[in-house]
Amino acid sequence: MPLHDLTGHERDMVRRCFVDILQGGRFDLAQADVRLGATVEELQAYEREWPPDDSDAAAASFVAINNVLNEICHGPDRPRDAQWASVLGATPEELRATYTKWARSHGLSSTGVR
């Protein structure tokens, strides 16, 4: 289930994760390629051309989407509880459920860094 197959609300939640990461403050964006498997420029291109083609699990866009979702859902710098709705338009449970739905639709049995 590529991003195109998620509901509009689910796609928007994922897009907002990219926007949040790119606004900085979660971590030093100079570490983006290490922590997310994509450069800031690549993340900006995915966000600008939303939604990117993530149908191929070997594609760079797939890795970036997976790792951005993992960072927001499970990373040490994830949003504080009060920030979820205002920053991401979702509760932690909604985003984690969307992440799991997206991952399973790509044949992954679990979520996490790729």
C-alpha cells in the first residue's frame, strides 16, 4: 500500500512528519543522512513533490518514509505528548497505527530503521 493508497488524513499525517523534521529542532539536520537515510535536500524534494513514489521497498523514498516515521514515533527526540495534535494532526496512536499499516502493506513484519 503505497502512500497513494492511504487515506487523505493518513497521507497528511505522514507529510506533516516530513515537515516537522525539516523545520529542525528534533535533531541536528546535518545528521539527516545518518539518522534517516536521506539528505535534507532529498527530504525537501519528497515533501515538495508529495507524495513520493514509495511502491518499491528498495527505493530511497521508501527508506526515507520509513525512517522519518520511525524517528517521529520512536526516536529519542519524538514530539512531546502535548505536541502531537498541533504538530502532526494526529495522536501518537493514530500515527503509529498508520505507520504499522503502511509497513505491513509493504511486506514488513515490524517497523523500525531500514
